[in-house]
Amino acid sequence: MTEALRRLVELADREHALAAARETEGLAEVQDGLQAAVAALPPALGPEERARLAETFALRRQTIELLRTARDDAAAEMARLDQGRTAVRGYAPAGHEPRSTVDASG
């Protein structure tokens, strides 16, 4: 197996593990490494290497689905939070202007 393919397989496994655990820390770095590894692949691979590459790309398709699900779940949660905020504002006294409670001084 070429070094570029070995690196690609290693990074694809790492990316999948991060996505499955919904850990975003380090994900961008792994994805940059994946791009570099793909760019470094030789123009021709042997049959075993092509099979390993196909397996790796299948894993990446699964990883993309995990990331899409995480994105959709986060968007749904944000929508629920926004809906809850809107409901709470309905209990504010008339004429009361809502203000941010986030402390940006930290």
C-alpha cells in the first residue's frame, strides 16, 4: 500500500470516529489531511489498493451521512430553542424590550 493511501485510510477512520462521537474538535484538520492525501495518490493503483480505496470512500460516504444527521439535529435543536425563547417573551410585560443575557466581557 502506498504511503498516501495508508494516510488516507488512517484519516478516513479518524474522521469517521470523530463524526460518530459528534466531536468537532480536530475535524477540519482531519479533512484538510484527507484532501492532501487524495491529492498525493499516485495516478495508478494495483487491484488491492483500488479495493482499499473503494472501501475508504464507502466509509467516507457513511461519515458524510453522520455529519449531515448531526447538522440536522443541531438545526432542529436551535429551532426548538428559538421557539422556546419566543414563547417566554410572550410573558414579558407590555413595552418591555428584551435584552441579551450573554456576557461578552469574559
